[in-house]
Amino acid sequence: MTVTEMLGRNYKQIIYLALFASLAIPMINPIGLPIPIDKTTADIYNKIETLQPGDVVVLGSNIGAAIYAEVYPQYVAIMEHVLRKDGVKLLLVDHGTEGPIFTERALQELNVYNRKTYGVDFVHLGFIAGGEAAIAGLCRDLHALLQVDYKGNSISSLPMLDDINGAQDFTIVIDFTASADSQFWLNQAYATYGTAIAFGLTAVKVPDAYAYYTAGQIFGIVESLKGAAGYEILINRPGIAAKGMDAQSIAHLLYIALVLLGNLAYYMGGRKE
Amino acid sequence: MSQVFKKTASAVLIIVAVVLTFDYFIKDTTLRTVATDMNNWAVVIGAFALGLGAYSLVMRHTRAIYQRRATWPYSVLLLGTMVVFIGLGLFTGSVSSSEYNWIYSLIVQPLSSALYGMNAFFIASASYRAFRAKSIESGLLLVAAIFLMFLNAPIGGVIHPLLPQIGKIIWDLSGATGMRAILIGIGIGTLAIGLRIIIGQEKTPLGGAD
Amino acid sequence: MTDLIMALGSTALILMIYTILYRENPAFRIGEHLMVGATVGHAVVLAIFQIRDLAFLKVQQGQILYVVPILLGVALYLQFYRAYKHIARVAIAFMLSVGITLSARGLISVNVIGQIKGAIVPLNSVQNIVYTVGVVCVLLYFVYEERVSKAVGPVPKVGRWLLMVTMGAYFANSIMGRLSIVIGTLNTVLPAPNVYLIPVALLILVADAWTRSKKNQ
């Protein structure tokens, strides 16, 4: 078998190895490429900077293990930013089955239980089943929907929730998801109550959300790992997101090269497959 | 008897839709209470629906084990894992207990990430082998994708500042035209199909036509 | 010790899944079935807690009417039995109706009116003119598709081209998304001592390839 034949037959394995190398090498030896900050990310930062004591920030989470690498760093960065604003209330709600695990993980990672007072500064409502009906119920009347929070504490025993009945009391909602769940907050909180909404999304969902952003229906988007890296820089807390961007760059170059090489081979080979 | 339930289902479809629609437009305390209860009942039913997949899976894999099909050891593994997670979750009383978190981080997190991440490799080999600019449309798609990749990757701006700028123009164009039109289409389409289901024209979601 | 088991265990599971890139094999199947079992088990645990907190607690506190959704929820499971399938229809109908009506209420103002408002911009720049005309072209493409019409001429074709540019955006973003997930797995695999499992995995694959080529000969 000639080298050309071997390359032609085993091209898949060669491409897989090349992709692995293009990701692994920059992760082991970072290049240090500058990370640009998108306007969509900066808008969320600026909005949180304008929050006043007493404002209520709702962080919705549909973070799962599959999208952990993309969305969890965004979630942690934004939660940290909100926690730095004294007097701002944080309400955490999960509408994905794996959400509670990652919400609690973020709370532990940021040491929130020691920095703030549970029930006064922040509340974790936990997972609520039912998809859009759950979000609708939360926005309509939180106290009618839920009896207990994630820890099993009675809702009525939490002082923070005395003045929070529904979406009319939310200042901003930032939802972290990979699926059509983001539409639920728009349909229920924004459409009915005019609540300001932003998203933290995986890259695949960003194109849809961008149309909402340009129409002024959402005030920001944290776009995948890139957005998370930008947000970490904005709050001066570099984390795992920033480390992954060099690998993203080199791997993107590989993809571009593969598309161009493939098309070159196709046209030079007389358009034969 | 089945006809009674089918007629009840059709009636429920319309009544609930009417109540929730009127609640949106008319501010009435009684209507709001009824609508809130309907909403919260749907949340409870949604909680029951979470177990449907498990029920179906248990039935299928139990049958596979009983009939000693070729894949029966995998079925044992699947059901065993399920029982372990359910047992641990109920025993510790929370999915955030340290024990549950440990086993979740050991099993679900790496497997889920790897399964979804596999696609990156398949897209890479498809980029070389399958993505051909054979027509104007496919050429446009690939050119747009290339410039957008330069926008997404920080290295694009390092190679030449013009590359991400062109990418940004393409991104704004696609966002303001294609994506917008897709969302309008989704909105109208969802409304149309929803109306068809409620008035009974579309029977598939309820289990097929009579 | 548990940290070491966690590190090596998760790395081994990730590598087991990635063996599918070589070929279909039992290691991948084991990983796949482990994941499905764990995910479904997790959903069941949450379902039990949710039913307890959202329904049974309320019934205990005197809201007797919540027996109705409990019964409807149980009725959902009757869809697996041919003789009782029709009973499940009521529960499905209830959920469907609530879901459709809630989303329709929001979709009209968000997706339809909101997006149309976003598309209607003052035509005082080339950019705005291009964007407005572009949306109309794509919508006309959705209506006419490949059909030829004297009324609109080649306009749907322009819409198709713009749609292809949009698909390019989805493709590029899809790549970024998948790469981010792989980077996440490499964050687990690359640190020592996990990284030492990679040559072990490669040796196993090479041994398998060599054995298979010998068998074929």
C-alpha cells in the first residue's frame, strides 16, 4: 500500500489525531492569545453593574453534564458578579433535571453559604418540573406553585421571598441553557411582565438568541466558552474558560484547513468523489 | 367507555385553552385562581411524566434480559446503574448530597460530555470529506462558515483584523435576515399546529386518530 | 483515595466513549448503557422528590383538589397498556393544552410581533435597507420555496441564499460548541495522573487492530 493509499483509506483516524493534537497541545502549552469581549457579553456585565440594593436577580439553570464545559463557567462568573453587588437578592431556579447539582456546585465553589445569608440574600428553589408550565407558574405566583425550597425549607419561612411573588418583582432574569427552554422565559416573563431577560447559551443556540438581541427583546447573551472567557476577564477572575480559548483557536484553524483542503482535492481531482 | 375518555380529552383540550386564553386578556380574580391552579396541575403532571422514560426503558430491557437477547448483559448494566442512582438518591434524600454528587461526577458527567463531544470529531472528518462547494448555495454556506469561524476564534483577529470584521458583517446579516425569518416562521408554525391540536384536527399527540 | 478513583475513573469512561472513533466496540456500549441508566435513574429520583413537594405536600396541607393532578399523572402510565390507553389521553390532553396555550400567548408577542417590529427599521442606511429586504426575501422563500411565480420572480432565490449564509452561521457555531465540550473532557483527561491512561488506551487499540489484521490474513 502506498502512502497516498494509506492516507486515503485512513484519513478519518489522521483527522481525529490532528484534532486531538490541535486541542491538547495548546491546553498543555498555552499560547496566550488575546480574548476579545463581545458586546453581547459586555451588555450583561454593564446591566449587573447598574443593579441597586433590593433588586432581584433570577438565575435560571438548565445546565447539564453535556453542556457543563460551555455554560457552567458562564454561570459561575455571573453568579460571582451578582454576589459582589451588596444588597442584591439572588433567586436560583432550575428547570433542567441536572440543574440542582450544578447550582449547588457553583454555590459551594463560590463559598456563597459563608459569604451571604441563606433566605435573606439568596434562595435556591431547586428543580421544578413541567417545562414552560413551571416557568409560567413561577412568574405568575411563586407562592402558589411551591411549598418548599430546594433544601425543604418552607417558602413562607424565607424572608427574602416575602416581597417576591412573581415576575413583576424580578429585576432581571438570566437563563443558562442549551435548549428551547430559553424561549420559556421570553414567553412568560418578558412577554407578559416585561422582565429584562438575558441568556447564557451554548454556541449552537446563540444564532437564534441573536435575533432576539438585535430586536431588543433580550439585553445580552453570554456566547459559549468565548463569552464565559470574556466575562471572567471583565470580573477579573480568569478561570477554565479563558484557558480553553487557545485550543479553540487552533482547532478552528484545523477545521478551516480541512474544508479548504477537501474542496481543493475535490476540484483538482476533477470533481470525482 | 373509551369513547367517553376520548370525548373528555377533546373537551379538556378546549376548556383549558379557553380558560388560559381568557385569563391572559381579562383581569378577574376567580379566573386567575382557576388558571393558576390549571398551570400548577400541569407542573405536577409534568413531574409524573419524568418517570415515563424510565418505565418504558425498564419494560424494554427487562424483556431483553428475560428473552436472553444478545445485548442482555448491557441491559443488566443499565438497569443496575438505574437502581443504584435511585437507591442512593432516595437514601441520601437529596441529589446534592456528597455521595450522590460523587457518583454523578464519576459516571454521568464524563460520559455525557464525551458522548456530545464525539460530534466534534465527526464534523472534522465531514469537513474534509463531505462539505463540498458544489453550488452557489453550498459555496455561500462554506464561505460564511469560514469567516464566522475566524470571528469565533481569537486567532482570527491575530492573523488579520479584517477576517473577524467580515465575519461580524456576515453574523449581523444572518441575524437580521435569516434568523429573524426563521423565528417568525417558528412562531407562526407553532401557533398553527397548536390550534390544530386544540380544535382536534391533529390527533397524533393524543395517541393517533380513532 | 476517592479523588484518585474519581480522576482515573472519569478519564477511563471518557476514553471508553472515544473508542467509537476507532470502531464500534463493547467499551463504548458499556459507557453508553451506564450513562443512559444513570440519567434515567437521576430523573426518577427528581420525579419522586417533585411529586412529594409539588403535590403530596399540598394535599397534606389541605389542598384536596391536588388529588386530581396526582390521578392524572398516574393515568399517564396507562398509555403503555392497550386496554387502558384511552384513559391516558385525558392527562396528555391537559398537559398539551396548558403547554400550547401558554407558549402561544408568548410566541405571538415575542416571535411574531416582536421580530416583525425588529425587522421594521428606518430605511435611512444601506444596512437597514439590506436587512429589511433580506427578511422579506427569506419569508418569501418560506412561502414559495422552489416554485416559480411571476408575482415575486427571483426574490425567493435571494432568500434561499441568505438562508444559506444563516446556515453557515449555525455550522460555525455548532463547531465552536462541540469543540468547547471536547475541551471540557480534555480538562479531565490531560492532567496527571489521568493522562497516563491515554498510552494505555492507545496500546489496547493498536493490539486490537493488529489482532484483527492477523485474523483477516
